[in-house]
Amino acid sequence: MKEFLDNNFLLGNKTAERLYHEYAVPMPIIDYHNHLSPEYIAKDINFNNITEAWLKGDHYKWRAMRSNGIPEAYITGNKTDWEKFEQWAATVPYTIRNPLFHWTHMELQRYFRIKEILSPVSAKHIYDLCNAKLQTGDFSVRKLLHKMNVQYVGTTDDPLDDLSYHRQIKNDGFEIKVCPSFRPDKAMSIENAIAFNNYLDKLEKISDSNIHDFETYLTALKSRHEYFDENGCRISDHGLEKIYAEDYTEGELKTIFQKVRNRKDVDEAAVAKFKSAMLVYFAEWDYEKNRVQQFHMGPIRNNNSRMFTELGPDTGWDSMGNSVNAKEIAKFLDRLDKNNKLAKTILYSSNPADNDVLATMAGNFNDGSYPGKIQSGAAWWFNDQKDGIIQHLKSVSNMGLLSRFVGMLTDSRSFLSFPRHEYFRRILCNLFGNEMERGELPNDEKWIGQIVQDVCYYNAKRYFNC
């Protein structure tokens, strides 16, 4: 019987082992989509303890703790950091076969060299050992990034962000590129007129403008798009329940905007038209700047209204939605393509049932101008576990070109999450290794090894120009 989480974890044969250790391991990490704090990187902070580094903001762990019957006071409440960690340690044994069980122990091994299983018995020892290391200079957030051989960090930033921390990081000469990604979801959320106007008031100040009609709104917003470009932005990102692709006229957009600017609510049809238009504007601006645009689609957010009221968004009350609206996605991409304004595009869904849909959709708009110009994005959110990653890799292989795939991302708020890249790489190498040993792929390790390196690193480096 193999040892848990040994050097050949997830690698089922000698070929897979060689592909991983000789080809995948040396590759740096390009983490092109995450929610890490640029402030923490700029200030190069040390976390006070493992609870702060591990549990603060991690809704994956929060959901598991709630499912294990842990009261909210020990999750997002006012209990001490030790008490929260103690309850997480009590939950970990029950996460068996959940990816959290693998990730937890990979992170303990890779960062802290701890091979013990986290449990109520080992909790205090592990807590004290991790905390002691986190207080040293070798465990500041910049050093944590270096430990995992990270080369590029793509944060997720609102158009209103002044990007001062990104500039500070660059001015410091930090070796790892930390670049903003333009996430304008709030800038088109007109379904709540009051919240939208509050947002526009802030946009006026930061853009030094007077937003009184649709044209001045677009001008102010585009100035932020250009400001991000001046500060190293290579990616735009959208978090949507669905793609909007309604028909609209400029006159309709002006009327809708004016009504909302006057703090009056509009109906669903008007919201859909407005968001459809804004997605096109954003996409055309991305094309002009040679940016990659990412569309994260499908989740139903904030399902628990009581807890949303109490805790706010991104606290673990989201789930998969139904399948994506394929016809609208096609209409949106076609609208851009026929005007020759379709940028590099990555399509994600929270629902694995959409893997083949998005992989075949990408093929509709790959025009030969760039390898893998349109892509089905990595196994995301609820799918970034072993089975979900394998399903996605098979879908991309069957419906497109896996060899042109830009690889994995963390989508994480934790600086300890980078072993997820290792997790992906082991699964990828095992997939190739199994098929090579069965004679389904040629026994050419140099060739397949180069594909492994492309998927793990080089494709992303070229695609994002980073």
C-alpha cells in the first residue's frame, strides 16, 4: 500500500512519474486568475497565525465546517483564531474524499514540511508549529510566492481601484509580476438603481468627470479601462450568471441609463439590453488593448438570503446553476467576430455539464489568428477537484486541442493555495502517462513532455504575454 501523499501522489505509473518530475515540476506558475490581496503583497506582510492565513476568506473551508455542524461563531464569528482553527482541525477528518482533504495536507507539506494528518489530536502541535514559522522572514507573503515558484499573479480588481499597491509592488522591483485584472461587474449592475448610482458617484470622483448621460458614463468607464492598461493590465474578467446578448439601439441605452441615473428602477428587459450592450463595449475595448477576456458563468450567488444579509457576498452561499445559455454565448461572440473585434477569450462554467458545450463553442470562433484564441477555461470553482479536472481535460481533448490549453489557476484568496497547480499537474501527467503505457499515445516522452510543459506554463506565458 502506498504512503499517503508521497512523492508520487496521483501518479499511477513510471511514465507519469517521469513526466511529472522531469517536465512539470521545473515549470514556474502563472496564476492568471485569483483574488489575492495586492495590499498584502505590497506590504509584504506576515500573517499572525495559520488561521488568518488559511481560514480567513476561504469559503471552501467555511462550507465544509458548516456541513460538519460547526456553529458560525467558529467560522466567521468572534471566536478566537485558535478556537476557529481547532474547529477546522475537527472538520478535516470528515473531509475525506473531498479535495479539501488533499489540499489541506499538501499545503501543510509544501509550505511547512508537516506530514502529520490534521485532526483534533494533532491540532495544537500543528497550530504552534505553523505559527512559529509564519512569524519568520521566510514566510512573508512574497516569500510564500517564491516558495511555490510563482512568476505571475493576476489579481481581480474593480475599475474604481486606484491600483496604488500594484504600482508599489512594481516600483519595489519585486521579481514576481503582480498585475491587475479589470472586473467591471458592478459597473453594469443597473438592477439596483441606488447601488448603481452610488457606484457612479465614486466613478465620477476617481475619473474627475461629470456623469450625466450615457456618453459621459462610457467616457469615464473607458478612462478606467485605459488606466488599468497603463498599469500593466493584460486581462479583463467578468463574473456572470449568464451571458447577455439581447438586441438594442443606442436610443434605448440612453433612455435606460437616464432613468437609472435618476434613481428609478427598470424592468428585467431593460437590464438585459443594457448588460448586453456593456459586454460588447467592454469586449471591444479589450480587443483594442490586446487583452484576454474571461467570462466566468453559471453560479447562482447568495442563495441564502438570511446569511447574505448577515455576512454579505462571497461568504459561501453560492452553488452551481443550470447549464449556460449556449445560443446567447454564440450570439455574443458572433457579434464581435463579424466586426473583427473578438479578443482572446476564455469561457468558464461552474457546471461540469457545460464542458462540451464550451469546448465546442470555442471551436466556432477559432479563426487561425492565434493558437487557442478561444478556449474552454480550466475546471473552475466547484470543479477544481480530481474528477472535475479530469472531465475538463477529456472534454478539451475530445472537442479541441488540449496541447493549446493555458492550464490551471487558483481562483483563491489564500496565499497558501498554490499547491493546486501541483495537484493539476500531477493529474495531467497521470492522464498522459496512463495512455502512453496503454499504447494509446506514442512512447515519446520528449514530445509529450513538451506538451506537458506547454500546458503547465508556456501556453499561458505566450497567451497572456507575461
